Amino acid sequence: MDDTVRKEVRRLIEQLAPVRDVDISPSTELGVDLGYESLRLMELATAIEDHFKLDEITEDDAAEADTVGEVEDLVVRLLNEQHVGSEA
């Protein structure tokens, strides 16, 4: 499941990226490499929340995700936390 989630996150990041034609890898930086700025990052967070039916991504969580891989890790973690929380 994690691989599928990571591919979907990467697809969303690529679709919304202001800068195109960049080879996206886990180390690709959202701001420097893909041109994401604050408003576009908010749009990305909302798209991820909607796509994965996540609760709101907090500013603290979002602030720690500077690369594609960090966003992928964040979404996987939030999905796992949400799943565990729903079992309780």
C-alpha cells in the first residue's frame, strides 16, 4: 500500500507543480526545484487531504516537508495514524 500512496502523492505534486519538466525523485525540493510557494503549497495540502480523505494537515506537519520524499512520508504516516485511530 505504501508504494501506491507514494506514487499518488508524487502524481499530485507533479500535477500542481508550478515548474514542469523536472525529474521528480524523493530528494526533489518543493520550493527550489518545483517552484512551490505558500499559496501553491496550501493547494497541494488540500488536494492531498481530499484525495486521501485525511483530516487537516497541520502547519507543523507541512513545515517539515520540504522534499517530495518528506511529503510522501508525511502522507503515509498520517494515513497510518488515521487507520490506527479508527480501530480504537
